[in-house]
Amino acid sequence: MSRYSREEVKKWKEVFKHADINNDRFITTDELIATAKKDGIEMSEEEADEHIKAFDNNGNGKIEFSEFLKVLGERGT
């Protein structure tokens, strides 16, 4: 995982919180679909599942913040 500055981590936490609708520290398929819709993007359940799978390293079917940061670091975002 890339090293992030405090400011970058804060920014990514805000992005993550935007999608973590129920504040349980996970992003689920339903939350991802709802967030996309809120942001004006139509997303099917299949598309959301693919996004979840791309981030979900531990196989629990949800995105955790550490997984979120890891994938973003690998993508160089």
C-alpha cells in the first residue's frame, strides 16, 4: 500500500464515509448502488458486485477502509 499523507487519508476517509451510508465501517453492494445513484450514476447489482470483488481482499463481501486504501494505492490514485 502506498504511504499517504494525513491530508490524503482524511480525503479518502471522507470518500469512504460518503459510501458507508449506515456508518458500520463497511461498504456493501446496496450502499455502493445507493451512493452511485445519489451521485447520478446508474449501477446494476452485478456491476456493484464486481466493484466489491475488486476491493474485497478478505472475502467478506464488503469493502473495509483498509481495503479501500490498498486498492487506491495500487492504482496510484
